[in-house]
Amino acid sequence: MMKKNLFPRYGTIVLTMILATGYATAQPKPHDDPCQGSEAKTHSCPKVWVEVTPAFFPQSPADHTYVKFLEENGQWQSFPCFGTCNGGNELPDTKSSTWEDNKKIIQHMADAAPCKWPKHYYLIIGVCHQLANRSLFHTSKIVKNARMYKWSSFVYQTYGACFWPLMEYCMSNCREASATIGTWQPGSPPTCLPSGVEKPRPAEPDAEYQMYMEHFGDLKVSKSVQFMAGLLKSYRDKLLTLHINQRLGDKYLRDYLPMLSKGQYELLEKKKVLDLRLLQNKSLRDDMIAEYNKLFNESLARFRAQMPKDLYEQFFGLAYDAKIDVRMFLPRE
């Protein structure tokens, strides 16, 4: 963590792109590893969930998300999703009882390519929210209650952006790779229920998960550039419709879908130009950081000009006068 006095003073609230602190490549000893530990009371039930902590500095209006897995013996391991991996609070609606063998799949989807993208792809594919969602994929839960997820999902969807020519880290490739690690065991073991207690009905899959599966559930569909482009556009349009219905209510769909769809398309097309430059540079220079900030804030300004204050804040999860500055919230070199 940087010391508090290193942060510049801003006249408006600074919004984060979700912290990513980075860790040394040398592996620490297990007892020194902040991403491992033990709990005394586990009820012999393996679990997976997401925890949140303010991104990078205590007053941040955004949450950093990381994934935690508890084994039957009480040992836990967490996966940082580009940032810190301990000290946070459980995020509601993310915990699932599961089989211990599923841990290796969760870990792969949190830590290994093509599920986890390189640091210089951080603003291209997504932020920690999207990587945490990938890790939770087989539980069908998402980090929708994390602060600033409403904004990050508008830019990066649920499981990260995917567009030609940057297809390597698409979620479909992540799923294919993770399938080689093992076969996911659904449900949870008998140890998760006390004797004589009836097994509860499975929770309803999150609507964003269902939306993704409607479009990309079949990994055998054609992956031609033209077909995928059409499928991705349909998916983004349907997901935007879902977000409007969830956040504003369906009575606002007719009035705001065309405007939000047009604004999202323009934002993503301009962002793609920056993304390709970032891909070539493999690092964020100050001039590029300034361009990302300008792009994001100009986009938000256009939405503010076309939406009432309350609806804008409900849809994006941002304070009306807030600005985004990505400079403090990127992976450290």
C-alpha cells in the first residue's frame, strides 16, 4: 500500500479502476503467505466466496475483489485477482458450498492464462471484478454487489471484454482451458449438511450468468470472426437491456436503451483504439493514462447530460460529480 500522503488531492471524488498491486514473483513460505491461512470452525464443508476491500486506499469508493477457498480441514487459500488477497469482508451472494476437488478449477480460472490476462491487458480485458466472476463461473454467482461493479460491467461486461484481434483471453477460451484441469462437480458433499437435514434446493443462477450462457453456453459453436462479432454484439445488447431492467426498472427501457446503447458502442469503439496501442506498448505511459481518463470521463459526461441525476447514479453506481482516474489503480511494475 502506498502511504496516504502520496495521493494527490482532487476537487471531486476520484473513482477507481479497481486496485491491482502486484506481487513479487518469488513464492513466500506458506506460513508467510498472506494468501493462505487456517480457520478453526469449518463444519467440514469446503466453500468458495469473494471478499472485498476498498481499492488501494481506505476512502476509495470502489471495491477490490478477490476469491477465497476454504478446504474441509480448515485451510484456506485466496487468489488476489491482481491485488490484495486478505483482510476484506465477505461479499453478499457469492458464497457456495462445493467439493474440495473443484478448488483446482477455481484456482486455474483465477490465476492462470488464458483465464487471467497479463498486467498490460488490465484495462483492455477487464479489472478484478471480471476476473473474480470468472473464478466463480461454475457457481453461477457474480460480484454484482461490489462497489463500482455497475460501471465496470458496463465497460467490460460480466466476464471481461472480447473482441477481434484480442481473442486469446476471451471467456470461452478460459472455459476450454479450465476443462482440461478437471471436471466440475456440481452441488456440495454430504458433509455440508448436518445429519437429518434436508438438502436445500439449488439457488437460482444469477441473471448475468444465464445471459452469458444463452449466448456462449455451447463451446462448439463456430468461432469465425464474423460469427463471433455478431454474437458479441447481441450479447452486449441483451446484457445492457438486463442492466436497465435491474437498475432502473423496465418502464425506463424504451427511453434509455437507445441512448445507452449508442453511448456504449461509441465508448467501446474509441477504447478499442487505445487498447490496441496499449497492447503494442505493453505498458501504460502517462500520455495513454491521460487518454483513458479523458475517454471515460467524456463518456460519463455525455450520459449525465442525458439522464436525471438519480437515474444516472442508480445505473452507473457513481456519484453524479465523480470522475475516474485510472492512474492510482493499475498493477505495479
